[in-house]
Amino acid sequence: MSPVTHGPDWIKLIQSWESAGYDIVLFSDHFERSPVAPIPALMAAAMATTTLRIGSAVLANDFRQPAILAKELATIDLLSGGRLEVGLGAGWMLEDYEQSGIPMDPAPLRIDRMVETLDLLDQALRNELTSSSGPAYNVSGLVPVPSAAQRPRPPLLIGGGGRRILQIAARRADIVSCNWNLRNGQFDATALPTGNEASTDEQLEWVRSAAGSRFDELELHLQVYLAEVTDDPVRAASRWCSGLGFDIDIDVDAVVASPHVMLGSLDQIVDKLERQRERWGFSYVSFYDSAAGAMAPVVQALAPDRRQADRS
């Protein structure tokens, strides 16, 4: 999300997304890269709107104790009238850990801890007596107060680009988000091939296989990193790659073709989203806030049977 310098202006921006027809606003969870902390921002956005859903994409598990997080999330869901979606991740950005001094364990350990938190949230947000005894967290007889408004609980979103995290999402989440694989701890050129069409085919196969009979119940989410109305998609993609500091040769045509990139006329973008829904089943697509204005006509063109989101 763009820098926030004035609270009332930020509230007006959130309200403008609701008026434009967006279904949900999603907040990321980084230190320097996220201009607002997600927990208070979720509540502020909920209080400023009436129908807009609110969510996280995604909360980094290592940044919060899960019992406290469960109470905060239940409170937000209750006070927002049941508009919360909970995105949870293991934490991935090296910069966050370096700046905050939080130890960054290897990915398998971070994912193990996230699964423990997932177990706790699943119980607590269902208003069940919550207990868990694992290597990372020991919670005993936690009484959920308050009760979340949604039943059986607020939807859970989990995603990533690796096999294990997507298999966990397929088995445990309500919303599965397919993403670039950010195993290097930063968004760099090595991630680009993990977000191409072939990689997306592979990711969806992992999800389908792990989900089994519950696959048709899942909602599939896709993050769009670059969205721009332009008559020169190759030039726009080249400019974007250059702005990110990619200093190796990039297959710009492959970037343009990526499911995570939307470049072209409004009709071309709508058509690409339709084709991706038919091919992979993505019914939930999020854009960065910088593209919210430009993509509003796309949202309107796909309504009411399509769901678009603005990620902030």
C-alpha cells in the first residue's frame, strides 16, 4: 500500500474502493514495506465502511503470539459484523527479520510454527475451548472471548509458491492463494519463473491432489503484482522489472504472460482474467492499491459473478 500521511485521507481512500465495487481490502504484514500495522488498520477500515470485507495477506506468524492473535481477530470479526478474512503465513521476507531482530529460522521450522498457530486459530475462532501442546506454543484451556461473528469461523487464507505450504493450504484453509515462490527471502528475478503458466499448472496440481474431495469447496486466490492499462505491455513490463532492480536478462514476454501480471486494454485484462478462471479456477484476484483506480472498470465488468479485491 502507498505511504499513509493523513488518517482522514486514508479513510476516504478505503471508502472509495468500497464505492468502486471492490469486495475486500487486504493488508500486508511487513515492517518497512507495509505503511500501516495490519491489526489496527483492519479495524479502522471496518469502522469506515459498511459492506467492504477486510483481511490480511498475510499475517506473519512469527510476529505475534497465537493466543493473543486469536482474541484480536475474534474481536475484529465481532465488531465488523462478520467481515473478516484471516490470511496467515510463515513469514518470508529476510528484511523483516533483520530489521526487527526476530530470529529467522529455516522455512520448515517457520512453517511448523504456523501450523501450530493454524490449529489454535481454528479452535478459538470456532468459539471452542482451545488447547495445544506443541514445540512452539503451549496453550491450555483457553476460553475464547469474544466469540467471532461468522460461523463456523472467519475464512482462513493460506498461500505461497512451494509444494508444502500449498498442500497445507489445500487441506486446512478455505482460501488457497497461489503465488511466486519467495524462498530466497526477497522478491527478486529468481522468483519470476515460479509464477509463470507452467508453474501455476504445477501449483494447482499440488493443491488438487492434497485437497482431495474438498477441492471444489476451496476458493482460489491470485495476487496480481503488476496491473496497468497500456497499449505497450512489453514496455510496461520492462519498466517494472527495471524498477525492481532486476539486473539479469529477463524474458519480458514471459513476464507479460504471467498469471500475476495484467497488462493491456481493459477488454484484454478482463479477457485474461476470464481465461484464467476457466483454466485454473481463480475467482478471487487482488490488486495493489496503486492499480485500484485503473482496475475499477475491470471489477465492474466482471461483477456480479466475479470477485475482485484490492490488496493494501
